[in-house]
Amino acid sequence: MEPIRLTQFSHGAGCGCKLSPAVLHEILSGVDRTEKFPTLLVGNDTKDDAAVMDLGDGTGIISTTDFFMPIVDDPRTFGRIAAANAISDVYAMGGTPLMAIAILGWPLGKIPEAAASEVLDGGRSICSEAGIPLAGGHSIDSPEPIFGLAVTGRVPLDRLKANHTAQAGDLLYLTKPLGVGMVTTAQKKGLVEAEDLERAVQSMQALNRIGAELSVHEGVHAMTDVTGFGLLGHLVEMCEGAGLEAQVNVQRVPLLAEGRLRDYHEKGCVPGGSKRNWASYGHHVNALEGFYRDVLCDPQTSGGLLVSVDPKSADAVEQLLRSQGVSAIALGEMHAVRGQSPLITAVG
């Protein structure tokens, strides 16, 4: 019996399945957001990673969910990536996960149930690494395989981080390299180098628990995880929320296997999500073309944290990043709005 290739059963891959920012905005524009709850600290008013409710004891409960279709063929690895991606939202808020429940859609009769068991086992293994139980879930018969988690977490309110609280002068850091979308597209085309695919898979499985450690620093003003909208899309949300602009030095953005990424780009290994992303928010970015435009729009599955840091705290934050084997090079900074200039200026 030949191994199951999960990616053959889905029309999208990982966070590249996400609706584009433009489509999501149109959908949400028709949703009534007028009802107010005084204890809801983070909700529909911002484009944040998770909702946060004040528990009244100096802590907040974090609630989030994330799921998608396979980005890799191996069922267990798919489960691990999807779980790490969902838990990331809690870390992006500066919190610690408490428990998770599974969301599973499975095309019965097309893929053996044993493969679904492997997906769940992979998800459970990541939950164990995060120190939480996979406490239950819900499943449906669906045309394509789908997996993810609903995750509950907790955060001391003095450590709560949002994506809209960056300040002018802050330096920007990214805790995982970009390029997952290009590498997995190269895999689909049969062009990927095994070393590059392994690096991408390991990156997607890595938990963003460093977010809870970063939240201890008062100088960490804002955080968000970089997923389907790409680095530029999530940075646009950060700028819009804070009423600021950003400058990004493209030469300082960490990339997976940069030389071969350029080769993959030249061979047309650009996910469709990259083009949808640019169509949605390209008007917020100064003239950016070719490789850097596509890689900065590259949909990331279980990507890293984008962190906005007071320069006075930069040394301490960089020391923490280096201790975790993470890039400690500031890739840009936040600025006050200057006239009619775009929200993001790319240089380098």
C-alpha cells in the first residue's frame, strides 16, 4: 500500500487556506459589533490573535481557534503543525496555554480512519510539549481533511500583549524565518531540496513559547504571530491598530535558505496566497517588486512572532532571542505617521 499523501486531498495548504485580508474585511463589515461587554479586553474591535476576558483577579482568560487543510503529506506531522499553529495565538498574547480541544474534518471513504488517528496523535504530541491536555473535540465528515485546535490560555494582565499597542520608535523582530510558503510550493512542484523542506517542517512544528517569556519585558509593547497574511499583512494590521507607520529593511528579514528561495522564486514557486495578499494590502506598501515582495507576502503556516520593542529594552530582548537560537537582528522600526506616505516603507 502506498503512503497517504494528504496534500492531494485539499485545494489549499496550511495558512494559505485563509481568506485574503480584503475578503475577510468585506465579510466582517456586515457583522454587528455594537454589543459591548465590559470585561472583554480584546475582542472584535481589533484584528488581534485571540480574545481576552478579564477574570477580575489580575489575570485574563485567552480564547482562540485555528484550523486548516494539510500543508504536508504525513498525517502525524500535519497534526503537529496544525496544533503548534493554533497554540501560537496564546503565546502571541503573552499568555500560557491551559488546554485544547480538537477540530477535525475527515473525508470518510477517501482516506483511511487510521490516518485521522495519526493526525490526532500528532496534535496531542504538540499539546504535551506545551504542557497541556488535548481534552476533547468535535469531528465531521468533510470533503477535505481539516485539523486544528480551539485553545484556552491565561495571562497576567500586566503582561498582556496585543498587536495594536506598538509605539513610535519601537524596533521590530521576527522569531522565525520566512519562506515556508515558497518551500512547500516547491515541494508540490517536485523542485524542493530535502534539506529545505526539513527546515520548513521543523520551523512549523516549533512552539512559539518564547512569547510568554518576552511578555515579562515591559519594553515589549506589541506582538502578533505571522501566519497566512504574510509578514507585510500582519505588520499592516499592527500599523493600523497603533496609528503608526513602519520601515522594514528587507536585507535584515530572516529567510529560510535564502539562496535557494531565490531559485524557487525564479522557477515560479510562489503560492497563490502571496498574490492575494499583495492584492489586498499592496497599496499600503511603497513600491516593492519581485522576490522581496513575494517573500514578504508569503503565507506562513505556524510562523514566528513579530515583536515591537522599545529600544531601551532591545539589549535584554536580543539576549533572550539569542539564548533561544532566534534571530536577534532588528528588521525595522515603527514611526509616527508622516503625511500621506504608505503605512510600510521597504528599504535595503
